[in-house]
Amino acid sequence: SAGRATGVVLSDGSSVDADIIVVGIGVAPNTEWLEGSGLTIDNGIVCDETTLAAPGVTAAGDVARWPNPRFGGEMMRVEHWDNAVSMGMHAAQRLLVDDAEATAYDPVPWFWSDQYDRKIQLAGRVRPDDHIEIVEGTLEERRFVALYGRGENLAGVFGMNRPRHVMQYKMLMDQGASFADALAAEI
């Protein structure tokens, strides 16, 4: 009404009322030019945990798909420039060492977006069935931090308008903190 969205109509014909609508378009990795190269292509260039796609070949950025040991070897492609930079550095180092010296690329993926007066941040890999605890602020204030637990593991942190707190919880994730450790942290 009056040029403002009031909801969305789903593919099954049902509708959902909404005050705000966020459209996440995503990206498709451009791998067509690699057909016939001998590299394994499956939703990106498939790499090992060190970013090696084939002997002497690494991949980095949103085209690379690798098993992240920090998340139980879950295959992931991270579509964010921050990951492209850090993965690119790791991939370059990988080319300079032999297999015995190679290290796994195991970041805590994260992104942020500024939407009008809101800063939205997410670190980790969250799933719909994760246990969620609001540990700072409230949803009503639209200023909060939520932790995501999967079993004993801290799977992620989501925040709106609490950037310092999100980064402190992300640092706990980087250090391998458990869900219980994160809940008990005084941040």
C-alpha cells in the first residue's frame, strides 16, 4: 500500500504479513570456463580442507567449496569479500608448502550488513534446529545478540545493533569456546 511492502505471497499461494522484507539473491559460482579442466566442480570448485583443488591448484573466494573442519567438515562456500581475502591468503600460502606442512583453512565465517539504522551481523553456521538463546538486549528493541548452540558446540552468533558484542562472541568462537562457555561469558 502506498508503495510500501506489507507482506509476501509464497509459491504455494499463501501469504505472510511483514513490516520489513529482506531479499537475499545470492550468487552462482562462475565455473563454466573450468569445464574439462579436470577439477571437481560441484556448486563451486571442490577443494580439500587446505584449499587444494588439485596438485598445484588452489581456489579461494566464493567459487571455492571446501570441508571446514571447525564445523565437522561441513562443505561450505562463503559468499563474502572478507572470506575471499583471508582464503586467498591461505591459498597462496598453501601453494608455498608441501603436503606435510599444509594447514586446514578453518575460519568462523561471518558477514554483516547495514540496513538503514540497523547493523546485522552473523558469525558461524546456523541451522533451523539449533538451540537459540538471546543473551543481550531484546528482539522488541531490535538491539540484541543471540547465540546458537548445536549440542555442546557454539554454532553461531547473530546480532542486531550490537556490533562490539557480536565480535566478542565471534572471538570466543575463534578460540573454540563451547555453547556453555559462551552463555557464561561476561561480555
